[in-house]
Amino acid sequence: MAWVLLVIAGLLEVVWAYTMKQSEGFTRLGPSIITFIAMIASFGLLSMAMRSLPLGTAYTIWTGIGAIGAFAVGIAFLGESVNLLRLLAAGLILAGIILMKLSTSNS
């Protein structure tokens, strides 16, 4: 269950990163509210996952999901550039997430 909570927390990190961008420096109310709600939910689920997962594993995977997700959302919805170096960097982050998961005993 901790892994499920951690993945949801990571996905919510993507939500709040995207809506923070859409808030235009917290000048738009709707995206600003969604940002804060998603942040609170993301941190809450992360803290619940950390009850049984090691700190380093949970935090690394949470931030990794957020980084890869924000990268993908930026490309898909914000017209950010795609090039070999950026894809390689994202691949390395993904490899780190996978290795971190594999290095942690099932909790």
C-alpha cells in the first residue's frame, strides 16, 4: 500500500507543478487553489508512505515521478522542446527510480 500512496503522491506533484505554472505567479485564483490542494495531498501521501518506506527511497521516487511527469507535461501541454540531451536526462532519472525501487525490500 505504501508504494501506491507514493506513486499517487508523485503524480500529485506533477499536478501541482503544472497548476503552479498555470497560476502565473499565483495571480490566477483557480490554478493557485488547485496547486495548494495538490501540494497538501502530495505531502500528506508522501508522509504516509514514509511510515514504512525508507526516507531516501520514498523521497527519491517521489521527486523522480514529479520530475519525469513535469518533463512530460511540459512537452505535451506547454510546447517545451524535446531533444536528445533532455530525453537522456529523463531516462537517467527513470533509471534511478527503477534502481531505487529494486534496491528496497518490499514493504
